[in-house]
Amino acid sequence: MITIDRVTTASLTNVTATRGDARRLPYPDRHFDGAYLVACLGEVPDRGAAIEELARVLQPGGRLVVGETAADPHRVRHPDLLKLALRAGLRSGPLIGRVSYFARFDRPAS
């Protein structure tokens, strides 16, 4: 797991921690080239709004990777995630796994 202590120890300068609401991210449009969520989307009350916000802050050609584990009681099933991502304007990419999985979604370049 990446923590701010590990980031500081590794002398990384391009990683910061920001607390915010997943439904209203504190970043401008097209700010990031990638984002990832692992075993946390199920904790967000409005998952659709969170995925839409992630799509908003991704640059064209950017990607979102979502990981879920079978052991997580709040796991978001891939078919449900796929519907949310497509509704947010993302394109489906590779899927690794079934019950526990990593799924990639891309923001179209145009």
C-alpha cells in the first residue's frame, strides 16, 4: 500500500494526499492521465457520481482501473461497474478475473 510516509521516504515529489468527496473531486477537468480504485468504490454512496467525476478529471486517452476482491462485502460486481462507466462516457478495456477482478476503462481521445 502506498502511504504518504513511503512517498516521503522515496523522495517522490509528484504524489500528494487530498481529502475530498468522490462525488465532487477538487480537481479541474482533464487533470489526470490515470486513476485507480481498489476495493473502495462500494463504500461510496453514489457510485455513478463518483465514476462520472473520475471520467471528468481524466485527460482524453486517460484510463481508470478499478479492482475488486471477492472478500469485500461491499464489492461492486463488474456488470454494475460496466454500466456506470459506459454511462459516464468511458470505454471498456481489458478485464482480468471474474469475481475478484481488475477492470480498465479509457476516456476516449476525442
